[in-house]
Amino acid sequence: MWKKKRHLYGKNENYSVVRKLKKEKKINEEFEIMLNGLTIEEILAIKLELAAKMINFKLYGFPIWNSIPDIIKESTLKSALSITRTKGEAARLLGLNKSTFKALVRKYQIDSYFSENA
């Protein structure tokens, strides 16, 4: 009997943060290996420390604490699209209905992040 072959990639094939950053030459295999050994909390702390260092540690007035929920939601949306085959699967993974998912994708401009022209 003929079995339908399950495709590894679906409509989300072009939604890969890793692939995008490699293409932009921002990361490489060695970086991925080192990054994999860190916790998400360590990665965020390093990123904030480096950002502060770039402006001589003068982050006063920048609402970091209030921005964290949006930062986390945006990165979670990007990750969900990267690890699923379709937007429907990504919405289900996150426990969101389709309309809420679509609204969040628009709000955080996820499609433009992954577009070739971005």
C-alpha cells in the first residue's frame, strides 16, 4: 500500500533564524556549539551586558524591565515558526488560536524579519 510521505519542511521552510543569521554571516557552527552550552538566562544577560557596554553602561531611562515580555514573545514567535512546518502548527505549539497568532505575527513584523529583502 502506498503511504503518503511526510515532508520535513512545509510552508515555514524559509522561517529559520539560524539559517538567516548564517546567511548574514552573523553566526557560524562554532558559535552555535558554544551558544548551545549556555542557558537562555545567560544568553540574555550577556546580550544586555554587551549592549550596556557599547553605550558606556548608560542604560538609564531605557525601560528594560517593561520591554522583556515583548522581547520574549517576539523571540518565541520566531522560534515557533523555525521549528514547525506551518503557521498553524506554530500557533498550536504556542497554544494560540489562528487569529491571535496572525495578530502577533503582524505586531512583531515576523514575516518581514524572515523575508529575503529584510
